[in-house]
Amino acid sequence: GQQLNQSPQSMFIQEGEDVSMNCTSSSIFNTWLWYKQDPGEGPVLLIALYKAGELTSNGRLTAQFGITRKDSFLNISASIPSDVGIYFCAGRPQGGSEKLVFGKGMKLTVNP
Amino acid sequence: EPEVTQTPSHQVTQMGQEVILRCVPISNHLYFYWYRQILGQKVEFLVSFYNNEISEKSEIFDDQFSVERPDGSNFTLKIRSTKLEDSAMYFCASSRDRSYSNQPQHFGDGTRLSIL
């Protein structure tokens, strides 16, 4: 159904390393969004993708909307300590729905 | 930068009591949403609201839940008779236009609801 499988669930990296995470689904999504959540706060929008194949950057972040419309990835380059947090993918299902379906999140730890 | 603001940040309520969670969406936004996140789980959609009516709701949003825009700025979620399983973070979100008009949803910092 309209579920997003996000992987990996957690990552421990050294400062300066790159990190990749992705979301897949068996359903088609018309929009993919990547959010970051810090403890005690709400999800903050990082990147929004609206077209299949779209590749978008926001500083050290790069995300792509998969051609099949069933997947997306997010890359963070040259990680820094403040990148620590939980990263969520979210998608808007095909069919005119307003809702966002969220992945389970990836907890990122960056060791200085 | 404009933000979605939510109050209170933490609400503790006895089971069976009514609770109202409040949100002030971004001022030029027209579409409003409530989501919840049970501890350790993913964020789940509850309801979307436009032009003073519900436009979509999930199976979670049963008769115990209601939403209202009582004035020009506030957007509220009411849980009529709270249950233990209603304990969660509740997030309000807003967008300038419909999601399929390429307008992203922006989230508030949430209200942590604890049911005793």
C-alpha cells in the first residue's frame, strides 16, 4: 500500500564523511519531501521534489526524485556535527490526496 | 521566517477528559493539517482542512476528534474523551496552496500530549 520504506534506520559517521539514505515504495508518489527533526522540535523541510527524475541541491544536501516515482534518495556531503538528527522522507501519494506519508526516519549521529 | 506555532508545548490530561490543541498557521497559508507521532514511531496524517471544512481524514481521525478554525488565525484539534493510546506528539502543518500545487507543508514544533 502507501507505505514508505526508509533505510538505513540509523547511521554513525565521522565528521567530514558523506552519508546517503533512501526511501522506496511499491506505490507511486507525486511529491517527495525530505525533513529533519531535532529533539523536541517539529520536522523542518530540507528539500522538496515535484517531478520524476528531478535532482535538487540545498547546500550540502542533494536529493533526487526517482524516475519510477517510487523512490527518492538524500545525500549529505561533508557532514558536520549539527547534521545530527532524524531525517524523514515523506511523499504525497498519487491520486489527489493532500496527506503526506512518512517514512520511519533515519537517526544520524556524527562523531566530531 | 514565518513559522507555525503550537500551544501548549506539553499537555497532561486525565483519561476521559477533553483536550484542545492549538495552532497558529503561517499567515498567508490556506491549507491546514494535523499529524501525530507516537513515541518512537513515524509521523501519521490525521486530517486536512481548507475553507472551513475537512478535505481529507485518515482512519485514525474518528468521532472523538474534531477540528475547527474559530477565528482568522487559530486552528484547533479537539479530542473529546481522551484514551491512553492518544498519548503522542501532535504536529500542526500548513501550506500556501494544495499539496499538488507544489506547495510544501511546514510543520510546527508540536504538542506533546500525555494521557494519565
